[in-house]
Amino acid sequence: MLCGGVGAARFLSGLVRVVDPADVTAIVNVADDETFHGLHVSPDLDTVLYTLAGVVDQTRGWGVRDDTYAVQQALSRLGRDTWFQLGDADLATHIHRTALLREGHPLSDVTARLARALGVATRVLPASDDRQATKVLCDGGWLDFQEWFVHRATRDRVREVRFEGDARPAPGVREAIAAADVIVLAPSNPFVSIGPILAVAGVREAIERAAAPVVAVSPIVGGEALKGPAAAMLESLGHEVSALGVARIYRGLVDVCVVDERDASLARAIADLGIGAVVTRTIMSDRAAKESLARAVLDAASGTVGAAR
Ligand code: FO1
């Protein structure tokens, strides 16, 4: 599964209840990674890890549940910028990650250690061990991803997205794609979550070559994003703000698009793109809804085995 942050993690938490968690490989976006207070923060990796470990703050979807902010308050008193909220337990993750990276361990190795320490059985792979950075072009110029996403609360219209760094896939990424029974594009932002993973050298090609059916779950329901700026980005980047707009972006890559019941009327237009459309409830409001979406995605995939892309 190709994963961004919160939406992907919620979907994964249902998936690992309907299949063996150890049979799942999450390939996670690292282009949101940023350095704060000298520490390497990997928000999407941590959102996936914390969610699968059952320690995530479910209300926000990121960070550690019931975390405290003593260090952040002390940093603020010292005059540091603290617009990116880092809880005390979360900071422990970033201190550990940064120390291991400085000792020469690649991010994939560090992530595997964190997963083990948190009791996560699912294989969680960063898309790349290399530094990859999403930049967004707004009217005032190019911004770093977290500057735009958190500090400026996504208020600027995005005119263009680019990924810096010639990122190569982390060990195991291409192999996992080639060996997969099903490849899932999570209900994540196609531009800034799935986009950077597909931009890692050879990843898109590996998916195109893979024998497995490729299923995308639309992050847009009834013309609105489940979470985050996906709808606004579709609009500002010139796409239709709908599950059909998402399907068009993934054309040539995916076999099936899973869309919400509210978007049933788009199924025919999606099918006209040569993409199967499966209509189901995609709002992950509770555990049962997450599990039933995961089952629908797997069923959608099994209905397409051998389908031509
Ligand atoms: N998102 C926010 O909107 N504000 C924050 O202060 C913030 C802090 C944060 C700390 C650790 C972490 O793992 C995630 C955090 N996020 C925060 C979420 C993060 O910026 C986004 O979820 C992703 O980068 C987009 O997928």
C-alpha cells in the first residue's frame, strides 16, 4: 500500500484487521519530512506507526495520544519557533530517529527499529532513504511543505508542486511492489502524499510492471476531501474536484477506483477511462467502517485479476 499520513493510516488500521498485518507492506511518503530543533521528523511514517501501534491521537490523526508539551513550552520560552507541535513522547521518537541516522543507519533501518519497538507487525517502509522534499508554488513563491501545510494552514492556493532530491527507492520497495498480490493507493492526497512516492525513481514503473491489480481509494467524497487540502489542490491545479478528477490523475496506473456511495453517479465516467469503479461506503467513521472498506478494496482487487491496464 502506498501511504500518506492520516487517511492512509486509518485505512491501514482496518486492513490489518481483515488480513494478517505481517502480510501488509506500507510504503510511506517521506517528502513531508522536516528538521525541527535539529531533529528529523517523519510525520507520515510516524502517523502510520503510531496508528498501527494503537497510540495515535485519534482526534487529530497524528501525534501520540495524551502527549504532554513540557519540552515545547520550554523551547518556546527560550524563544524558539514552535508552530510545529511536538509532544514530549513524540519528541522521543525524533531524538531516537535522529541519533540513529547520525550513527549512519538508513531511514528504512531506523523505521524498522521503531516499528519493532512499538510492536507493529506490518512492514513499514519509507518510500526512500534519500532526502526528498515537497515544495509548493504559491502566489508568494515556493514554500517548504510544512511551512505551507502547518505554519500557513494551507491558506495559499497551490499553483504547482515539485519534489526535490533524486530519491531512489528504499530497500524492499521495488521488491514489495513486484511481489504484491494487491497494490493499494491509499485515500491520501494524490499530489503531495502519493505523488512523491510515485516520483521516487522507478516506483511508478514498478507499479506499471507489477502483476498485481492496482486499486486506488478516492480521498474525495462528494466533492470534498476527507481530510486536508486535496480538494483545494485539485481545484487550484486545474482538475475536477471529484473522485473522477482523482481517477483521471491515476489513469494508466490503476485498474480500479473505489469511490463513495455519494459518488455513485461518477462510476460510469470512471469506467469510460478504462478504470473499474467500485462504489461503497468509504467514510471511515468507526472500526467496522474501516474493516468493511478494507474488504471492499480487496474484493475490488480480486474482481480484476488479469484485467488489462
Ligand atoms: N499537523 C498540524 O496541522 N500541526 C502540527 O503542529 C503538526 C505537528 C505534527 C507533529 C508530528 C507529526 O508526526 C505530525 C504533525 N502534524 C501536524 C501532521 C503533519 O504535518 C501532516 O499530517 C503531514 O505532514 C501531512 O500528511
